[in-house]
Amino acid sequence: MEGLRIDKWLWFARFFKSRSQATDAVNGGLVHLNGDRVKAAHDLRVDDVLTITRGEQRFEVLVKAFPTRRGPAAEAQGAYAETEASVTQRERKQEQLRIAPPAPRGRPEKHERRALRQLRGR
């Protein structure tokens, strides 16, 4: 096989649960090929670099092969290699999220507002 559509490859490689989600991500600018925004029907080649943004996570992967089917995850992971910079960046972000204080649950109640005013010195 010489090339494969980006949306199909993303679905085969299990970055998205459905091909339509992969197509929407490519058309929405969340997937870049070698630093450029492309359409979902654009063909991938071996050794292309994809930058994939999925939620808060960003992956930078090197295309190694074209899967023939959407098989198990272990088989799908053989189709790409994630760059070292991408791995360290994701691990650093996960560590920051782990040590970050919990988000407030909404508007403070009466007693919490009084405590905040006392802390501010008002």
C-alpha cells in the first residue's frame, strides 16, 4: 500500500473511536501533517509526522506503517512511533495536573465568603 487517507489511518491507529470523529478532527484543525493543516482525504506516507490534539492531550507521532484493519490496540500501536518530545511533554502535563489543587466546586457559600474576606483583610 502506498498511502492511506488520514482519517482512516487515525481510526485504524485508534486515536479516535469512529472514522467520523477522525474526519471532524482533521477538518476542525486538530490534526496537522508535517506542520500543515490538511483535509481528511489527504494521503499519508510512511515517515510523515502527525500532530494530533485530542482534548487536553497533544500527540506527535511518526507514521511507520499502514494497518489493513482496525485490530487490537497492540497491533495499532505498531503503526506509529510517538516522539520523545511528545512523551515528555504529556508526562509533564500529567504531573502538573496531579499536583494542582482541586478546582473550586462553584460559588462559595456564606461562611466560605466570610473566610475569604478575612484572608484578604477586608
